[in-house]
Amino acid sequence: MAALRIAFEAPDSPGNSPATGRKPIDFAHLAVQTMGDKALEIEVLQLFARQARQVMKEIVEGEGIHRAQAAHRLKGAALAVGAVDVAQAAGAIEQNPTEASLSDTLSTAVLEAELFILKLCR
């Protein structure tokens, strides 16, 4: 059990923090969603990382309503795991799917979340 606690505390290095100063994943929210089950948290985060990568492709390649729908799915998944920055960036694309520059913000947020999740799983 101590190993899991250490794994969840490992990504605290200040050089890897997002610009917002908070972690890419809200562990308090995730713990509520998974009823405190650390193994389930890891499984859910890994699933989210895979889904985020797939949906990002749809957002980058999509247009109009398809882009907004993909952003909506990603926002929901991000909110479920506590990836607030990803949810906010996806929500911006959902509201304004024709604004191409919003993809950069979302890509950055997804990458930060993915790297954070990878560190947790090592």
C-alpha cells in the first residue's frame, strides 16, 4: 500500500507542474469517483489517457459539429477523472469549434495530463 501512496506523490517535481500551478489531475475528485480504490484510479487514468489521445485526433481532423461533439466527449471524460485543465480547454472548443487556435491549448493540457499519468504508472 505504501508503494501506491509513493507513486501518487511522485510527480510533485516543480519543473513538471503546469503553468496553472496545480496538478493536471485532481486526486480528491478522482478518489470520490473511484471510492478511494487506488488500483481503480490507475486503471481509470490509463483509460482516460488513451481516450484523450483518440479524441484529440478527432478534434484536430474534424470540422464543425463533429469537432464540437468530440470536444464534448473529452470534456466529460476529463471532468470524470478530475482533469480540470483538459475539461476547460475541451469546453472552449465545444463552444467555439471553428477556432483552430484552441487546439493548441487543448493539446498542451492533454499532454500534461498524459505525462502526469505516465509518471504515476511507472
